[in-house]
Amino acid sequence: MEIFFDGLIVFSLAVIIFLAIWINKRVKGILKDMQNSKKDFDKEAYKNQISNMSRQQLSSLLDVLKNRKLSVLKIVILSTLFSGISNYASAQNSGSGALLSETGIIITIALLLIPIILVMALFAIRMRKLTRNYAAKNDLTRAKKFAEYLKNQPEEEIERDITGRQQSLDYSLTHKELSGNLPAQDTKGILNVKPDMGLPFVAIKKKAITRKPVDPQLSKLVLWYLICATFWLLFGTTIGEYVGIKFVAPDADHLSWLSFGRLRPVHTNSVFWGWASLGMLGLGYYVVPRVGNRPLYSYKLGWYSLYLINATVLLGSLALMDGINNGGGEYREYIWPIMLLFGIGLVLTLINFLKTIARRATKEIYISNWYIVSAIMFCLVIATVAYVPSWQNGLGETIVQGYYMHQGVGMWFMLFTLGLVYYYLPQQLNKPIYSYSLGILAFWTQILFYTLIGTHHFVFSSIPWWLQTVAIFGSVGMVIPVIAGTTNFLMTFKNGWYQLADSYTLPFFLVGTIFYFTGSMQGTAEAFRSTNLIWHFTDFTTAHSHLTMYGIISFYIWACVYTIVPRMTNNEAPQVTVGAHFWLALIGLLFYTVPLMYGATMKGKMWMEGKPFIDSVVLMAPYWLWRAIGGTLMWISHLFFAYNLYKMMPSTAKVDVGEKAIEILQSELNVAQSK
Amino acid sequence: MEWFDDHKKLFLAALLLFVGLTVLVAIIPALKNERINQALPGAEPLSQDAIAGKYIYIANGCVGCHTQQVRNVDMDKMWGQRPSMAADYALIRRTDFWRNTATLMGTERTGPDLTNVGTRQGNKEWNLTHLFNPRILVKESVMPAYPWLFEIKKEPAQGDVVVNVPAEYLKGIDGKVVATKEALQLVAYLQSLKQAKLPDQIIAPEFLYKKAKTEATAGSDGAATEIDGAELYGIHCQACHQANGEGLPGAFPPLKGSKVVLDDNIDLYVDIIMNGYTARESEGYGPMLAVGTNANLSPEEVAAIMNHERTSWGNNAKKVTPDDVKKVLEAIKSEKK
């Protein structure tokens, strides 16, 4: 609520300042006009007036002048003189202070601001009327003076001026000055006239640009990573959807393997380690060799890594459903023998990437590889810290848990995905990244601040108070890398925004970037002690994790998939289903998160008031229903995504008419030559 | 910078920065915490049954919805007598070779906190029925049912713990619901979840962010603030005696039309609320715990609850005042001496 009121106050202050500036400008304008109207018409003013008049006005003026000698002078002139030149001197309102931390005071100020704004608005309306009256009066004096001036000037001169002006108004281009009259010949291949296809049902977007063919071995590897990732996305979100439904219908089934407590970690772990991790790795396998201009060190290692990670998620999911888990740390539910497979898979990939980079043809290491390789190294460190038992007795386990769960998100998923975006976004926009050095700044500050923030999940717990404070400090520090990253991506879009309309990949990038900013900033806001009071332990956390893991990571992965797969397979997904995927995912996510966040805020307030716990369960019922509806939309969007991926798979049956014709001619030629 | 172009130097630098910070914010605090914190003298180690029950608690992912931490903020007061301390967790060790330490503090409170549930709701019968299907007792609950922790027997053997389940939850199956060993172990674990008493020389941490004392200022000008008895009933009584005051036949006695509740003499009534009751076990009703004492209810709060019970569901008895309750409490105290 406090944030809401803060926002309201800032908004109100902005309105007040705006009104003050406007009134100020208005008054200045009147004063200037009054001065002007006192002045006599001179040569310059006359010239200005003539050039400001419309064609019609000029000809009627000419008529009048011609008839002047015969009749009484009648001049009607509509003035167009006035344009107040503004002089911005903002009347700064004071209003911020230390007292603002009290909710009561904030509410009071917000309430006070409403009538103030109302009064200002009324005042503004009065002022507007008044100034208009003044302006009309001034214009009248000015018109009289102008008429007087015209009367006293030699007639021929005025006539010459007016006809001259009329000629310049009449002039227009023929539109043939540059092209000439001959039909166009497109020798540079610039024109792209599409054959008539009737009314398009969806907007026609640009096709992927054909590039140098990708090594078939690499593209097979990357495609299989993406296929497996998509399988785990479908599996994981089907589970997630079912788990969400259980909030609405807790008696949907009574099987131990499908009970809520066991399925929940199946959902989180399979979308984490199955979908997002495999997706990122697959896309990474394309980027790492590409930016170093050398082929991948070993395809075999890449395949082993894929097998191992798939085995991890498969065995892990089965174990969790059977009730075998590690003791309940978030995303740490797989027991160590299973997680070890994932670790080995990552080590193999790390070796593979490092060897590839060591053999690179470029001098520098492109920023994407900084992010990607570091993410893999850090993930291994995190997992080691989380699974080695030496420091996990008692509260130690919770301290490690706080560290682990947040580093997993920030140092594995976020870091890796940022690395991907640093490659795929400029690729798709066909221009370099806006600032390499901002990328470097974001890289080091992300490591510096993100590493500290883990324990903000245990604010007010028995974890040492200083450690909680460090975590909150780190959360605030995250503003730096997040703003650096967002700025970098948005500025890369600069001058390329027009491409958004006719691209089906860029909207995914844009949504990812927007959620990167809002989701991460929301994380900072949630970390404060005051906001923790309301939101901690509520469904707000669930909403936040979906805004970030789904809004940022998944949207970016989809963006990259739609960017890269057509280049490897020469097949594009149907635009209708890509559009369906995009909109269902986005709208579903909003249906999922917004009601949950609202309900969670109400729930937190209820807890603070000491209401019976069950009341908060009753309160959440409609918001849980909304969550299930949003979740269903998201789930349907994944079906579309899977279909799209299927459509993008390499095909053998498809015949390219041009390509085939060349082939036929070539073979005929060969036959002729051999004779 | 040159070293940015050397992959060994670049990645080593990043790794060292990350590992260094990791040691500072995770490993050192964790190790230090192990060293300096010891279990409270009042803390009881878990029984064999409770340990087995904890494994079931872990296996079924209960931590996904139930926290076990009373934070040092005022709103958490309802979950324990004092905020949890590092020492409360000091006894917890690695589960076994395969599984990590389970501190089970949790990060989500979709269900109530369980730090002190053994004191608050330690009733075995209640817990068993609730596990079989929570909606028997708490209509609005979204907690999963755990029927696989129970078996249906036509004729329960000697020593079988029969669970009270209304017919509509049996879906026409004939027989009695009997708790398995696992169900009993899980309940033993829940019953063992109690906040240990602090030794006299240790002062419990304070609850922060106390509710603003608007009530106090309102009360200063004479008007006594009304305590919401219905709300307190919802927190402390409703889980067993139900929102309609009818209890659960064969498990929890009704308060609607209850002789004890409606009686003009409130001695027994107050005594039951504060100190529990076992006199009706022969009728099949489980023992009632010392709800009032465990929850630290004030005489004003007890009076509010009593007045709610005496005037709801068709009950129509004279209201009591906090002073009446105080008198009874003093009488009970002196009797004990």
C-alpha cells in the first residue's frame, strides 16, 4: 500500500508542477502580447503578417485593396499572430521529507493532494478563459493597426508582395523530379512487391534472413537440446497447471504420487533443470563457437551433457513423486546422486565451451561468452556449496539454502540468459549491441551484488540480523546491473523500433526486457523489511517468481529459439501460431500474476491485523481461480510453441522451386556435356 | 584491458570474485552459526516415532506450505510464545547419507506455521481426522488429503487406532478407518513440535513492528474497546468445535446447547478453556488441551470467547464480564496451591 501511495503522491506532485508551469507560460504569453499590441506596424511586422496569411486571405485582401479607392475600407483579418514563447521557470513544490516513511502520513498527504489538484484545475480553466479574452482584445488592436498600415502604403508594392506570396503558396512538386517518367527497374533488389494474396488474416511479418548454412552436426545437437527442453516445458507446466488447479479443487485426486506436496517440486525442478536449463544450453551451444569463429570443440561431449541432464530430470521427477527428496530446500529437492548427473553434464559442457573459446579465431572474447561461461562455473560452485554437508547443521542449512536458491536464479538462469540476449538481440536487429562497456559493468556488478542477496528470503528469521541487512543492501545494489542491462537492450532497439512491427521475434525480446526491468526491480522492492512484513510467505513470492522465470527467462528463450531455428532448418513457424503463442503466454502471465499479487497483499494485511488464518485462505479463493485461468492460457501457449517447433524442424519433402529448377538445368547440362 | 582478452585470466577473475563472496556470505556464516549455537537445555530430542514422522513430513513436501519459524514481528505472535532463535534449530543434523539436513523453516505459508503446533493443536484424534481429509474439520481448507496413510478395516483389531470419519467422506466404503503406523508417526512428529522453554537467564528476542496502539488511544476516552470474540473463536476453538458450534459427532463435543457453556456458574467452563478437559473420553470425545493457557489468553479474551459461545448458534445465556473470569481464575490458582 505504501508504494501505491508513494506513487500517488509523485503523480500528484507531477500534476501540480505541470499546472504551475502551464499557468506561468500562459501569463508570460499575455504580457508579451500586450507589449506587442502597443507597438506600431513596421516593415518587418508587415512582412511577417503577409507570410502568415492563407491563400484565401491574401486574395481577398488583394480584392479589397483594389476596390479601396471606390468604397469605404472594410478589412476583416483573422489574426494568426500569437504564439507565446515560453520561459520555463518551474515553481518547484517542496514535499519530500523524512516523515514520509509513515504510512499514515503518506495517506494523509495523498488525500490532501486530491483537493489541491482539483482547485488547481479549476483555477487553470478560469485562467484559460481570461487569457483568451485578453488575446482577442490584443488581436483586435493589432488588426486595426495593420489595416492602418496597409492604407498608408503604396498600392503597387503591396500588390507585388501579395502576388509573390501567392505564387510561392501555389508551388508544388510533380513527384517525377527524381524518378522521371520511365517505369522502375529494380537492379539493387530493394523492392519487395508481394503477389496478391487477398486480405491477410494476420499481419505479414518478415522472413528470417537466409545466412550461411550451419554445420549440420551443430544444428542437430542444438535442435535436440531444444526438443528436449520443449518436452520438459510441456511436462513441467502440465504438472504446474494441475498443481494450480489443486488450490481450487483440493480433492481432485487422492493418489500419493500426485499429491500437492510431491508434485510442486516436480513442477519447479522440471521447468528449471529441464526446460530453462536445456533451452539455454542448446542456444549456448550455438553462440559459443559462433562468436569465436571456430567450430565446437567436441560434439560428443555436447551429446553426453544432454543425456545426463535429461536423466537428472527424469530420475529426479520420479524420485520426488515417490517421496524421495533432499529435505525441502527450494530447487534443492533432488537428492545428491541425481543432482550429481546434472553436475557432470555441466562440467562436460564447461570443458567443451572453454576449449572452444581457447581455440577462438578472434582476439577478444565476445561478452556473451563472459556471461555464459561464468554462469556455468557459478552454477557448479552453487551446487557444490549446496550439496556438501560440511556446513549444513542446524541453521547453517537455511543460510546455505537462502544463498543457493537465489544464486541458482540469478547466477545460473539470469546470467546465462543475458549472455544469450547479448548475442541474439543484436543479431535479430542486425546492428551491434549499444554499449559493450555497459555490458561489462553489468557483468561485474551482477556478480558483486547478486551474490549477497540470498538471505533476503529469510528476513526476520533467526538468521543473523547483519546477514539479512547485507542481503537487503545487495538487493538495492542490483539496481545498477539491471538498469545497465535494460538500458543496453533498449538502446540497441533504438532506431530499430520500426522493425518491431514486422518481426515475430522482437516482441518476445521486448517483453523479456520489460520484465527484466520490472521483475528485477520488484525483487528489490520485496527485499525491504517493511515490504517483507506484508508480502513474505504469501503468494506474492509465487507471482514474483513467475514474472521473472517466465516473463524474463522463458520469453527470452522463446525469442532466441524463433531467431535461430529457422536459420538452421530453413523452415519457419506459421505466423498465426507464433502470434497465438505470444499473446496467450503474455496475457496468461498477467492473469496469473496480477490477481495473485493483489490477493497476496490483502492476505498480508489480514495477517498483520491478526485475523484467523483460515480467513486468509477464504480470501485467496478467487485469486487462486484467476491463477488457474492464467495458468491454463500459459499452458495452451506452450502447446502452440511445441507445434511451432515441430513446424520449424528440417524437412526433406519440401521442394524449393528455384533451387530445384537450377538442379534440373545443371543435370541437363551435365548430360549434354558428357555426350 | 588486455587481460579481458585472455580467457584464463578473465574467467579465473570472475570465478575468484564469486567464490570469495560466496565464502563470505554463505560458508563462513553457516560454519560460525554451527559453532556458536547450542540446543536449549529445555529442548527435547525427537522420539523414534517422531523421527519417522519427520521423514514422512519431508517425503510429502509439507514444507511447501507450512513454515516452521516464528519471526520476530508482531504478526507472528499467533504462532508461538516467542520468536524462534538460532538455538531452536541447533539439534537438527543431516537426515541420512542420501538426504540433506531438514531444517524445514520454509518460505511459503499457504497453511499455518507449525513451530508450536504440538502445543496449539496437539490433539491426536483431531490430527488423524484432519490428515484423512482436512475438509472434514476445516471446510475451507485447501490442504491435500492423505488417505493413503490410513486403511479401511471391516473389523479393527485390538490396538488399532480407529479414526472418526463422517460417512460422506467414505464414499460408500464399508468399514472403519484405521490409522497406519505412518499416520501415527506423522502425528507424533506434529505433537513434538513445541517451542522449548527458555532458561531464566536468557531473554527472548522481542516481537518487532507492534501494531499501532490506536485501540489504546480510543480506550482512553472512556469507551472500552470491544474484543472480537468471534475472531478469537475462529483462531482458537473453531478447528475442533466447528464454525456452527456443533463439533464433530464422536470426536469433539458440540457447544451449541452445551450445559457447560450455558450454565450460570462458569467455574467449570473457565477451567476447561484454560486447563483442558478429559472427563468425557469415555463417551468417545478426545481430550481437550489447555488451549487458554497455551495461547496465553487474557481474562478479557476468555470472556469475549465465552460470550461469543453463549450467544451464538441459538445459545442464549447471560454475558460474562472479564472480572467474573478473573475471579474464577484466582480461585483455580489458589486451589492448585
